[in-house]
Amino acid sequence: MESRTLIQLAHDLFRPVGILTAWWVLNWLGTRGIRRFFGKAEAGLEIEEGAETRRDASLKRLRTLRGISLQLYRWTLAAIAVLTLAGSLGVDVRSILTGLGIAGLAISLAAQNIIRDFLNGVFILFEDQFAVGDVVKIDGNAGAVEGFTLRTTRLRTLDGELVTIPNGSISTVLNFTKKWSRARVEVGVDYGTDIPAALSVMDRVAKEVAAEMPGKIIEAPAVLEGILAFEASAVTLRVLLKTVPGAQWEVAAAYRLRLKKAFEESGITISFPQVDVHLKTFPEAVLKRMA
């Protein structure tokens, strides 16, 4: 009788330990398997000539999916482990599930914002609106996507600030690094400038930059054949350079640096705000009365 009691006691003690051990092993194996699967998928992306941009986009998407898959697997496994452990301790799991169903209904009514966050996160993921590593602007917040879950998106701004945005509040997304980007450079020159000559210099500089950065610029530069706008103290000209995703800022900076030097060598002045003062000569009789 005592031996049976001891066996039952040992069973009652070791069963929860076994469940926790199984949970730990499955969590380790599943996490390792998911990471290995996505690692092979990343390694299997072939790099073809001119296909680096597509490969980068695929890598970002795979890494985002890997993070979501790990979260879902861990949450599901943890829920199963908790219910199994509760059952092993003599708790009526069916009553728990029933209670969770009723509580879930009440919570769903009170937590509509959280549900909306998750639903919008699913749409963002499967519509591939953005992925980890993209540079985006979300409702006025601009930065690189540092983290993404089904509930929130985390952006790192240029100033290093980390912005956490609930997915349910995202209404407009500007993605600066999707498939391709564009460097747009506008420059103002004096009204007395020879415009065709200035456009010729801009075109020459654009071609030089394209030759120096073949992996960044993916199409021939396009200089606007004409005047973009008349400003208060400048005639505005423009050039467009199509780049790989995320390279537009680097290309634009390199172009501006070279263009300034080329304008200086060509005697073309970059305009700046100024005021012209015209002095009117008064008749001598008027000047005498004023004196």
C-alpha cells in the first residue's frame, strides 16, 4: 500500500517535470528548426547579375517572416504546455477553455484596439508593405524599420530615437526602399545664367557620377530639358537619378558635391536669397529743399 502511494507520489511529481522538459525540448528543437529553415532559404537565394535589389528585398521579407514564425510557434507551444500542465495537476481543462472563451469574448469587446493592431499587422505582412531594414515614413514618423511584430512596428529615426507604433494606427506608409529609389536634385542658378550651358554641365556631372557608382545607379540620369520653376531670386533646374533601394541619399550627396565644383569651374553661380536696391536720382532743386 505504501509502495503504491510512493509510486503515485513519484508519478505526480515527475509528470509536471516531464511536461516542462518536453516543452523545453520542443521549444529548442522548433526554434532551431525554424531558424535553420529560413537560413537555408536565405542561403538559397541566387545572386544573378542585376538581381541584387530583388535579393535584398527577399532577404528582408524572409527575416520578417522568421521573426513572426518564431513568435507564433513559441506562443502556441507555451499555451499547450500550460494547459497540459494544468490538466496533470488535476485542473479541469475544459472548464478553463470554457472560461477562456467567455473571457475572450469580453476581452475582445474591451480590447478592440489590440485586435485591430494584430489584424493590420497581418495585412502589412502578407501585402509586403514593408519589412525589417526598410526606410519608411509612417504617419509623419520617418526611419528604418528595426523591428516588426503583429502588434507593433519599431522605427529608428535619423536622430537615433526608437519609435514604437501600434499597427492598428498605421494609415499611410511611404516606403523609400521598395524595389527602386530616386535621387532628386534641384539647384537654383542666377537669372543671368546661360541655362543651356548649366543644363549641359548638370548632364555631364550626372553621367560622371553614374560611371563612378555603377552598382548604385540603375538607369541613365535624366536632366530636365528646361526650367523647373522661376523663384524669387533663382531659376530652378532639376536632375533625376534612379537608384537601387536606399542609395538615393548617397547618390544625391555625391552629385551635389561634384556639381558645385563643376559649376565653379564653369563660372556658373548657384543662387542665394538676395535683394537688389535701385537708387533713384532726384532733381537738384528737390535735393536742396530736402537739405
